[in-house]
Amino acid sequence: MKRKTTDRKKKYTTVSIPVPLYLKVRGMIEDTGFTSVSDYVTFVLRELIAGTSEDRTKTAFTRADERMVKERLKALGYID
Amino acid sequence: MRVLVIGLDCATPQLVFGKWLDELPNIKKLASQGAYGKLKSVIPPITCPAWMCMVTSKPPNRLGVYGFRNRKGNSYKEIRIANSSEIKEKTVWDILSGLGKKSIVVGVPQTFPPKPLNGYLVTSFLTPSTNSQFTYPEDFRNEVLEVAPGYMLDVENFRTDRKDGLLKEIYDMTEKRFKLMNHLLKTKEWDFGMVVEMGPDRMHHAFWKYFDEKHKKYVPGNKYGGEMLRYYRFLDGKIGELLEVIDDDTAVLVVSDHGAKPMKGCLCINEWLIKEGYLKLKSYPSTPTKFGKCEVDWENTKAWGWGGYYSRVFLNVEGREEQGIIPQEKFNEEREELIRKLRAICDPEGRPMNSLVDSPEDIYHDKCEGETADIMAFFDDLYFRAAGTIGHNSIYLEDNDTGPDDAVHDWHGIFAMRKPGAQGKGEVKGISLIDIAPTVLSLMDVGVPKDMVGKVITW
């Protein structure tokens, strides 16, 4: 039992949301499959991040990006 | 209160508030309803890092960005290109996003790759192309290209002799950027809007010699003599169109990142270092050659330099550079001596130059983040660029070694601002681009973070 608590501590953390929002979400999930506000918020965030994860991997400044910007800067005469 | 910032890269006070104010009714009205003045840039006064300094209220040494390129580690030749991931400090829109306020950000340099924000962002000319992800959110790009088909991040090349084509491109670019901004201000929910237009910078570099009678290459009665004023009028008209779509409860700022003035010539930093015995090549090139392509005799080289609007000079230090020869304990002595010699360089007529040459620590009087040069050198009050190429058989050049160029940057840009409910103040002095971010936050009743370096411009 103790071990389970330690595992949970390692895997979960706390985030704060405004109380009115918490109450609104609690009302929303009544009679749904979500058993807690935390479960629902986790679900929503996962959905949201899944939708933007492609964006995130693309937002790195890749070597190809750097090469192209370097060429642009050369064409613009900013670097020799 | 909402705030709209209209950024005009390189717009310069002696033209906007001096020579042509009466020709620019919208800027004139804005300035007379509020306040205006010369806006001190940062060191170096260059697009990168200046705009990021403006929106974070941090000097270049805090951002660790000293130009479009920065040295990669202690490498002799490898560089990093300025991009958004290098900016660790919060921008105005990062702070506003955290407070649930919405921003529209268009064309601010060094925003590629785009970072998430509460609102909409279109990156700047430092983006590979509009085929890259140049917006946030990603699907916002469709709207951008629908509203402004063929949206241009920049012109292809402004250091060119094809002036007619370039003019058309600059007008096209400006038209599309303002059309997009106009649409966004009208159709999106926003608290803060900012657009930066690169056109004035491109015009200054490509067309300065045609209108400025004091420019060494000015030819009376030339075909392009009226183009600079025509473009400034066009810009003023575009600003007027933006002002028509905002409500009365919006504060407006028109700002630039640095100014411009005629270029007098180039100082070939590496040619000078060769002449003074600091730099040794295995063979001197027969035609002008990039430093990176020259074969350097590192074992007999004490220093080398980069060109640009200013020069960055690096010492070849034992234990730091791969083939360093200056013992660590001699570093300060060698650097001081080189600084003294660089300061003493005269112009081609033998007249002393008014140059700013110092170590980064002495320029910023603070800790310097990122990879700095050992010496920063701004020649002849910026009138002389630095050329990094070798093979000119001279330490001076009439023209820019990277293509036709008429103008250099100047230490001050422009500032004009009106805010709801305030009387006209007239000219304000002693303001800096570092002051813009705190001023914007204060107008929006948002607390100014203590680590912002600037002060609130108010009256």
C-alpha cells in the first residue's frame, strides 16, 4: 500500500485551477464516465496536446531551416 | 485599454520628424496628439537583436544575441543563426498570454520558429519561406495566404542593381503585410497588436544615394530621386488605414529599431589585421574571398574579425581556440593593445574616426550571455561598415563587400505615441527602445516585471 502511494507521488503532481472553473467542471462531469475533475482535465489536456503535438515537433529550428535562413541572409548581404 | 504597435524597421528620425514630417499626415497627427522623439537603439543597433530587446525590455547581453549570426562555441568558422529558440526572456505577448489577454503579432524579427501564444502570430523575414510553419497556430497560415495571397516575408535581395524590380517587390510586400494586419485587427479579438514592416530598411539600403544630396554617390536629377519620399508617403497612408479600424480606446505607438544614414565606406577588418601582423594566411587570395574560404595559418594568428554593420574581433587564445596561441595570462594585455590600435584607425583621408571599440563587458557593464566576441568595433560613428572578406589589397572599400548598399544604421530610431485621454506632450527626450515593453504593459494596466530594464514612457 505504501509502495502504491510512492508510485503515485512519482507519477502525479498538482496543478491549480480557479475554484469557479473547478465547480463548473465538476457539474459538467456529473453522470458521465469521468469519476473526478482531475480525470476529466487530464483527458481534455491530452486531447488538446495531441492536436498540437505535430506543431511542437515542427517548431524546432532544424538544420534545414538554419541552412535556408543562412542562404537568405547571404542573399540579403547580411553575412558573407 | 488596447495597444497597437506599428514597427517600421529602420525608419529614421531625421526623415520622419525632420525633412518630411509635413508630408506624412498620419504620423504627424499621431505625434501632435501624443508624444514623439528619437528612440535610442541598443548596441549593436541592428534588427537582430533590437526588436527582441524592445519586446522583452532586455539589452543584447541579457538575451545573448549580438547580431544575425552568433559564434558557435569556440569554433573558428561555425555560426548560429538568430532564431526564436534563443530567446529565453518573456516577450510582451508571452506575459499577456499568461494573463489571458490576446495578441496579434505580425513580422516581428526572431519569432521563427513560432512559439505558442494566446492569439495569432506570423513570423518574420528570418524564416526559411512561407512553405515553412510561419504562423501560430499552424492552420492560421491558410487564412494569412487567403487574405494576402503571395504574402511576402521579405524581398528576395535588396543589395541589387535591379532597382525597378526591387521597388515593385517592396511595395508588394508592404501592401500585403498591412492588408493582413488590417484584416486581423478587424476580425480577431485582441488586446495587443504588433506589426513590423521591413520595407523602410530595404528602401534605405537600396535607394538612399538617390535622394540624399550629401551622399557621396548622389547624382542630381536621377530617376529615383523621389522614390524614398514616395515610399514614406505610402507607408504613412497604410498607417492611416490601420488607425481607421481601431477604436478610440486604443493606444498607438509607431516605432523603429534603429535609424539610418549614408554609408561612407567599409573598413576591411581582416585586411587590417593582416597588415598589423595579427592575422596570417597560408596564401593571400587573388580575388575578394570570404574569410571562411581563406586558409588561415592559425599557429601564427592572434586575431580575426567578422564584418557587418560592426566588427566582431576574436582573439586566438591558448586552451580556448583549437589552435590558440595567446597565453591566457596575456589575454587582457593583448586585447587592450588591440583595442587601442583599432580605436586609432583613421579614415582613407587620414582623419581620425569617431569609433566605439571595446570589450563586450565594458560596452554592457554587465555579464554577457551567449557567445560574445572579444572586441566589438563600431567604426566612424557607424558611417563605416566592416568588411570581413580578404583579397582587396586595401583596408578600405568604397562599397559594401556583400552587394550594393547606400546606407548604414544609426543609433536612434523613431517613437510616436498617442494614448486615449492624454493631451499632446510634444517631443520627449532620453527614451530608449528598451522602454517600449514596460510602456505597453503599463498602458494595459499590467504590472511591469521587475527584471525589465526599461522605464515607462508617460506624460
